[in-house]
Amino acid sequence: QKSSVQTIGEEQIQNPYTELLVLKGHQDIVRFLVQIDDCRFASAGDDGIILLWNAQTGEKLFELHGHTHKITAIAPFSSSDVTEEKTDLIITASADRTVIVWDCSTGRQVQKVSCFHSTVKCLTVLQRLNVWLSGGSDLCVWNRKLDLLCKTSHLTDAGISALVELPKNCVAAAVGKELLIFRLSASNNGSEGWNVLEVKRLVDHQDNISSLVSVNDLTFVTGSHVGELIVWDALDWTKQASECNFWDFSVHPDAQPEIKLSQSPNETSVQHLTSDDECVFAAVGKGIYVYNLQMKRVIACQRTAHDSSVLHIEKLPNRQLISCSEDGSVRIWELREKQQLPAEPVPTGFFNMWGFGRANKQANQAAKKMQENTPMYFLELVGDLIGHSSAVQMFLYFGELGLATCSADHLIILWKDGERESSLRSLTLFKKLAQNGDLQLKL
Amino acid sequence: MISAPDVVAFTREEELEDDLYREPPLPEEYSVPLFPFAGHGANPWAKVAGSKFTRDFILISEFSEQVGPQPLLTIPDDAKVSGTFDLNYFSLRIMSVDYQASFVGHPPGSAYPKLNFVEDSKVVLGDSKEGAFAYVHHLTLYDLEARGFVRPFCMAYISADEHKIMQQFQELSAEFSKASECLKTGNRKAFANELEKKLKDLDYTRTVLHNETELQKKANDKGYYTTQAIEKANELASVEKSIIEHQDLLKQIRSYPYRKLKDSEFHPYEPECALDRADVGGDQDLTASEPGETHLYTHVPSYTPKLIKAKSAKCFDKKLKTLEELCDVYFFTQTLDQLHHIERTFRGDVCYLLTEQISRALLKQQSVTNFLFEDVSFLDEKPPEKQYRGCQGLGQDAIDGKCLEESLAPKVVISLGSYKSSVECVPIKMEQEMEDSEEPKMSESAMSEHQENLDYLDADIKGSISSGESIEVLGTEKSGSGLTKSESQASLPVMPSPQAGRSKVGSRRTVSEDSIEVLSTCPSESLIPEDFKASYPSAINEEPYADDDEGGLRFTPRPTPGVADGQDDVSKQESLVQVDAACCIGKESPNFLEPLPELGRRACEEDGVVRIPPQPYRPAEQGLRGGFPSHDAIAGGLLPYELDSRYLTGSRELSKSSLDECSDSTSHISSAASTCSDRTPSPARLACPAAERHRKRAGQNALRFIRQYPFAHPAIYSLLSGRTLVVLGEDEAMVKKLVTALSIFVPNCGGYAKPVKHWVTSPLHLVDFQKWKLIGLQRTVSPAGVNVLHALSRYSRYLSILDADSKTLRCPLYKGSVVARLADHRTQIKRGSTYYMHVQSILTQLCSKAFLFTFCHHLHLPISEREPEESVVSRRINFLKLQLGLANEDIKIVQYLAELLKLHYIQEPAQGGNPLLRFDYVPSFLYKI
């Protein structure tokens, strides 16, 4: 059966992660991991505690207590002021309707804001302007000192679900099915005064926008719960391309309509998007799809990459892709090219943004075509990491230091390259020997 | 009766240069492999000897002033033990060793009777007729009613094996010193109490007499004294003299120089001490307000004084105090405990004892690797070579901050032991003593100086300048100064003086009256002063503390650690440069194609005929800094016999030469072992027999396992390579048995407990695999059981699963050779404990390989900056394959052990360190019977 999840045996030569550290400290689901600098990261979740960790040693650096409810958003904020010493701050928002700024070097609470009318669901830092934004039922703009610079009027009760920075002092905010573009402008009165203006409202999505990501200065991408993916021009906010409703059957001609109907919205929801310069990687339902911006089509996909929904994906520099899922596993994929086959022209019916029925039919045709000529690229499973006993919410790739994963089982696991760790330990060992003076010959 | 050679005065000397040549050829017994099919309990050395007792025992005797030498008690207290052995006769012998410590009386220069604070004497005595050899420990206890206030006692360790006595002399001496110290502490306390009572009696008598005299004076107005009155006056005078004498005695006993034992085995009665201390506080106020002696009587109101008759009863009429009365009951039982401990410790064949000691000492030294397969808690429990260290050890200890924190005098003074010469020490405290101490130093040694100082102290008891501490200084450091030969030693075998610090035992038998026969002064001879201080607080008791405040000079040794630190700092910088040089693989052979000579040699010794009998182990002179084995320690780990031989031969030579002096010694050393009549199986020097039993059982179960399961090898490989093995089964007892069997193969990850969980009923999690390397898991048919199995299959990549019910094993393939040697199902070994030792020896080999692998610098780091990582890797693989001779999966075992070593070494003691889980992505296979 093709729909079964691809598995890899116990022999995983390319999987570098042969050592792990279990970091305990949270008492509830850990939902967020955020990198502070080269070797530190913060974790937060439903227990309202923020923990700071050393990514190399797994040492717990600080426990930050201050929130009484679960954490809803977290963002790092390192000061870019040349005059000041570099301080690493993190901003956290919680369901207790407060936002707290923490100093990562001391573990102290710098400041706390509790004047929100609703839970802040997203936080974005605009380094360039040295301000940060909080998105809840309205959008607020703050400076470093936590002065409220300006805010919008009440937008919706549901609130802003995602924020992304755009060029020209603009931000895109996902509010339900709509995408709002705001522009920040300095007010005429004084240097510290800012105004925030809604400049455009985009209503192209059929369902709630679930993910919003900026690709580069010129484009950003949105994905919705029904599996629509729209590529936008970041400058004039026009739609460049879009994909929708093809995720589940376009590459899979045998799929029956019944099956499609019985599928829950989760199966088609775009859970997470990430991108590099060429491609957008979308976690849709249980699958992973690679959408090439140049060719404006899906170039590779893994329809059932996991046993259940993929929650987070990330592209590594070495053409690898890591995904984590509700099934508790983390998988490492490699995007490989199939050299022998010539590139296929983009099928015409592929970019259908209209109704379900037609899309279905056309997609089926397209899929048949695809079936005849296999895509140029494919995702190969090169390794999986099994450790968590519950959904892996998120992960953080630390390059050489390894990979941190957080899960609903309250744990964080640091996955490390065993070879590298071993040689590092040797290095430490000989340093310590030298320190102790044990290396001197005693005759 | 006893001729001089019977008393084997014991000195331990090392003649390093000549020993190797003078060592007689090996006795034949040692080169013949042991008869492999010997029956149960067969002991190649167990021959019926001429002795009349079945096993070693401890005898306590007294030289009673009434009936002469008499045995008091034996340990074990069992008539069977001594058998037909004539205890009375032997008591006579051991007590009649001329023991001159009991000098009490009126010395020429002093007006009052004086107590001597005598050191114990330790001699070895052989009686070939009885087939008994004994270590004899003489001590004197004070008894006010005894002649000269002293009662001579001795404790003797009696064995049929003279070898055991000779080779275990230091250990015996140290252990018996503890027992003796315990007795004496109690005795001093009791003696002080006795004196106190006596003083009260005397005081009361004086009052009565005084009143009577007054009455008589009033009654008679004739102007001249009647004879009756004169008699009364004389009586009064003699009572007053007696009071003064007793007060003097009391001061003497109270001023007994003391220091605290750092880690003594016995514990002075703590609550009492606390109470006493409180008393001291109160009494000090009293002392300040009303100086004089009246306060002496204030705080023991319960005693009602008696009138003392002028003439005391004849000594033969009264019953002498028992040993228990002489000492406090508490201290007496403590002593008995200690003696029982000694008996247990030295039970068994000397060969076994020595092997055990050697391996313990070596293991203890291997602080880097010993945690892997050894029970470290067992090593820590009772450091066996504590005795050897002696004062030097204490000096070292004093350097490590623990002591420095405590600024109380006793410990700091001990650190003075690092001074090399007594001359340096004397000016510190005893300026007045300078002229005096010069002279004896020339003729005698520091020992008599010590005695001199004691005398000095006794005479000048009230002087504030001399305190117990200063005597301690001299006493402690004499070990460092080395013993110079005195004329009186001429009758004994002449030996060069032992190396400073190693041997604390010297023989010193002088004819001069005031010299005490002291064979050994160990630091364990501590004197606990609180006992008397409590009941007799006086200015003298406070002196030591007062001295502390003034004696800034005493703390001069303190800078030493600082200096050492400075040197360390320098060496830190240097050692970075020296990394290359220090590495045991030179640059010339970066590829390790040639085998190391040591390894080659070791290989040919591997087939294991023991060519050298075990010998007492003596730690190397060069101290190991930071507990890390230096190069000679490494050598010691690999080639213990070679390292030891020079010490060993030293002691062998010695015992031989001293025995040659014995005119009636019938047995030669080479056959000495055969005289051992100890037919009880050597149960061990182990502090806890439970551990031994556990080993036996585990070994037995493991033997059964490897015979029963054809797939034992991959299972053991899983354990050795750090892959958690889950034993799955329904029957708890069976699973636990299997887990116990396999637990002997589990390397320890550091910490004290083995990472073994015998029985789990809940589903396993990742965290469990970090913590446990061997898990017994319950299999149930309930829904919960499904979860358990689900978890197993989910984490199967981290696990090997041994199904005890269906007799299957799911684990990675093993093609190496180490485990085959470790667990040969056709092994001839039948006993569990033997198999356990076999396993230990192979695991130790693995440890040494892992150690080499871990600590070879070039195997892990590039030689030069530009060297690519690949060449380091290939060098590493070459080393493992060619140098260590490892094949296939054996490499993984050593790599895993090396990782554990690294983690253990670099781990900061403060932080527990996160346990990490290492694993491989390797396919598993299913094995079936």
C-alpha cells in the first residue's frame, strides 16, 4: 500500500545523531523553542515557565517564572544598539494577558506589561526599527523600553494569528481568512511617535490562514487550513502564484473522492511553511511538499511523511529537511534529484484556484501525467529520531551542536552527533589533564 | 624459656638495589599450575601443621601482680578455636617479653611519683614448639591500686603462619594500635575518675584528722605534745603529702598530650563529650572567679568521701580491677568490636589476604578506571593502605583544604609532620629545650627526644610554654626524620633506615631505664583529652588553645599548599607544551604499526601461570597528584608484579633475615606458607559479607546463563557496549535471577550504584534507558502489558530484548572475540565466585585497554595543526585494531568504555552531569535457542 508511511530500518548510516540528552524541567507541553545565541536557547510551553538551556552541555541556565498561564508566543530580542552592551532579551506572551521581557544573561525579568485586552498570540521584532509588535485582538507597536508607541483599533475577537515583517516598514498580519498589511510610519510630532496604518486587506484565502512566512525581500507565502498556498509579492502585495486543494490527490491518482470527503480539515491544513531562496517547504497534513518558486510548481513531495500531522519543518543548509510530527517522531529528509529524467513542463491544470470539483478532476489528470513522468526531485528519508513519547511540537536546529526537540511529553531532547561529542570530550579531557598537571612525567 | 632471638624485633627495610639479585629462586610450588580438578574446599596450601589450634585468634593477657601472666580472653570467644593450645603457657611467653615501660616511681630529680605516658610496644614472637606465631601488642593501663599505678596488658594476634604475621605486621600494628588507643582512652578517663575519688577521700580524711588534732590541742593544755598527738600530726602530714602527690598525678594524666584522630575507627562517646564540653564552659567561670583547687570537688557531688586508713590493705588481699572496670564499659566494648574486626580482617590464608590487599590497593590507585566494574563504595569503605601512608599521608591530607578550615590546633600540628627534621621543629615551640634536645639527637633519635620532652613536660607541668602540642610536633615528625641507628640496636639485624614516610616502624630496644621500648608510633595513637578535661577543667586544659592563639609560627606550613598551587600554575602552562612529550606514543610511530613492548609482554603472560607469589603491596613513593595515575601507576596497572617486586623482595628479604636470627626456627620461608593451619575457607577481607554472597550468587547465575543460552555472547556484548538489555518475562523470580546473572557484565556509569533495575512493571521511557543499562521487565497480558510491549517496539533501536519466556534474544550481531573469552560455555569453572573473578580479570583487561585508548593524546587530537581529521581517525582505528588487538564489535566495547572514562574524568564533581544516551543505528537480529 503506497499510502503507508515510508520507514527506514535500524541501520541509518547518514543519521549523525547518535547521542542524546534528555532535558527535564517542564511540567506541561513544551511548545516553543527559540534560539538566543550560538549556544543558548529558551523553551516555553503550557506550564508558563520559560527555561534557558545551554545547547552544548544541556545545562539548565535559568528558570524564568512570571507567567501564570501558558505561553502563547516567544521572540528573541537582541539589542542592536551600538552604544549599549549587547544584551540578549526574550519577550514572552502568555494567556494571562501579559508580556514579559527577560534578560537572558541574568535570568531576571526586565519589565512586564499587563495592559492587554486579549491574549497576545504573536510577537515580532523589527530589528531595523528597534521596535517590537504584539498581535492579539489588535496590533501594538512597542519600543525597547516597553513604551507603547501606537496601536491599531480592535480588529477581530479571534485576533492576529501570525505576523511577518515586510519591506518598507510594513508588516503582514493574518487575521482569520484575511491578510492585512500595515505600515508603520513616524509621526510628524516627534521622533518617538509612530503611527500604524492599515494599507491593504487581502481576502484571497478560502479559510483561516494558518501560516505566514517571508521568503525574501520580494516575496512572502501564506498557507491556509484548506491547503491553499499563495505566493505574494512583498512590495505590492499582489498574488504571484497559488496552489490549492491539490495536496491530497494530485500526485495520487488512486485516491477516491470518498476518501477525500472523509478527510478531516487537519489532513489538508498547511501547518507550517519554511523556505529557502528557491523553494517553499510546506507541511500539509501528514505530508511534506516542496514548491519551487521559480518553476511555480511542486517539485517533490512525501504524501505521508509521518503517521500524523507534521507540526514543524525546517530546511537545513545541506539540502536536508527535518520534520517533526504529532506521532512523536522526527524525520530527516534529503531532497535528491533524479538525474535521468528530463524536466517536465508545468502541467497547465496544476494551478487551479477554483472550485473543488474541477480542481479534483484536473488535479487527477495532472497527477496521471505526473505519474507517467516522475518528478525530478524526490524526498528520501535518511534518518528518524525516536525518543519522545508524544507529539513533537517543534525543534531547533543548532548546526554542529545538534538538534533540540520539544514535545508534549514535557521533555526536551538534545540530539547530538556522537562522533563529534566524543572528540570534544577528548579535547576537554586533555585540557583538564593539562590543567591538573597530570601529564607531566613522573620518573 | 625465652631467648632473645625468640623475640623477633621487627623492622621493615627496603633494599632496592640488591634485592633483585638476592631473591632466591622461586619455590617450585608457584610455577606448577594448580591441579584443575581439585575437589571442593581443596586448598593447595592447607597442610596439617604442628600447631594445636585450628585458626587464628586474638588473645588478651595480663601480667597480674598477684598471679603472674594470665590469659583474659580470646577472640573469637570459642574454646574450639584455641583447641589444645595452652593459653596459660603462651600468655606467660608473650608477657615475659621484657617490657620496660612501667617505670613509675620517684625519679631522682623529682619529688613526686610520676606517671609515664608510655607508648605501646609491638613485637613479633615465634614459638616453634607450639607452632604459634604472634604479633604482640603491649600496653599499660593505669590503676591507682596497682603496683606503680600500672597494669601491663598485651593483645596478641596468634597465627600458625609466621608469614602472615610478618607480612601483615604493619596492618596488624595499625589495627591493634586503634584498639589499644581505645582501651587507653577509656582507661585514662577511668583513672582520672579514680584519682578524683581518691582525692576526695584524702581531703575528707585530712579534714577529719585536722579536727581531731585541733580537739586534742584544745583538750590538752600541757604545752607539750603527747605521742598520740604527734602520731596524728604525722598522719596528717602524710595525708597531705598524699594529697599533693595525687593532685600531681591527676595533673599529669590530664595533661596527657593529645591530638584528635582524623578518621578514627572508634568514636569517643559523643553525647558525653558534648555534655562535658558544656561543663567546661561553666567551670571556666568558676576557675576564673575562685582560683585554686577547690573547684575540683564542686561538680561531682554524688560521691561521698570515705575515711582512708593510714595503712592500706596488702595488695594480695584486694581484688584487682577487671579490664572492663579499668576502662570505661563503652570503650571496652568498642575495643572488643575493633578486635573482632581485626580477627575478621586477617582471617584466612595469607596469600589470599595479600592478593586482596594488592588488588585493592591497585584498584584504589586506578581512580580513573576503577569505577567501571568495581564496587567503588567497597573500595572507599576502608582504605587498606591507610596504614602505610602514616604521617606523610596525614601531611598530604592536611594540605587539602579540609584540615585547613579547622584552625584547631591538633590537626594543624599534624601537618607539621611534613617537616623533614626535628631540628627545624624544635625552635618553633621549645626554645628552652634547645640545649637539651641537641644532645640526645646525636646519640639517640627523635624517639628518645620525644621521651625527653615528655619528662620535661611532666616536670614543668605548670609552665605555660610547654604543652601537649609541642610534644606532638616532635612525636609526629620523627617519622619524617628517619630513624638513626642507635647503639642499642646493635644486637638486632642491621638494616639501613627505611625510606622516610613509608615505614613508621622501627625497633628500639634500649637498656637505659628511661627509654621506652617503642617499636611503632603511628599517627593513630591519638589521645582524646576531652574525657578528662571534662571532669577536671583547669588552666592546663586551656593551654593548648591559648598556645594556638599565640603560636603564629605553628602555622608556617600553611603557605606550602599555596606554593604548590603556584607551581601548578606554572606547570599548567608548561604542560600544554608537554602534551606531546607526555603522550605514551611518540611521534615516531604515529601509525601504531609496531606493537608496544609492554603489550607484547603482557600477551605472553596472559595465559596466566602465576610466577610470583603475592606480596604486600606498597604504594610508590612518588605521590600521585590529584589521584591520577602517573606513568608508573599506569605501569602498575598493567604490570603489577613488576612494579611491586622491589618492595616485595624487600620485605621478603627482611623476614628471612630476621628469621635467620631465630635459633629455634624450624621452618624456612619457602615452606612457611604450608604451615598455615587455617582450614576455614578464606571468607574475605570484605567488610560486608553480603557483597561477597552477592558476587557468588551472581557468578553462579552467570555461569548457568552462559551454559544455558547459546546467544549469551551477543547479550553480553549489548551490556558491554552500553546498549540497554531488557529481560522480559512473566515470572519475577526468573527475570530477577537473569538480571542478577547479567549484572556482573554491566559497566558502571559513575556514581555508586550499578545501572541495573531488577524489576519494572510499567512501560519504559527513553529516560529509563539513560539511567538503566539492564532492566527486568514484566510481561503481562493485560492492556497495560500491550503498552509495555508497544514502548519496547517503539524504542527497539536503543534496546536488546531478552525474552525469558520464549528464550529469544533480539539484539545486534556480535562477531568479536572478547566476549567469547569472557563467557565460554565450555568453561571448566564450577564455582560462582571463581567465575566472578574470571570475569573481573577480563573486564580489567578491557578497562586497561580502554584506559590506553582514552588517554593516548594522538589518537584523539591531531599531532600538528594541519593534520586532517581523517588521519587521526585512521590512527585511532589502527590503534584499536593492531595495538589493542580488537576485532569487529570489540572495538565498540572499548570505545564505549572509553566514553565512560572520559565522562567520568571530565565531569565536575559539583554538578551531577546529565546522563547521556549513546546509541548506534545498527540492525538487530533475532536469536532463538
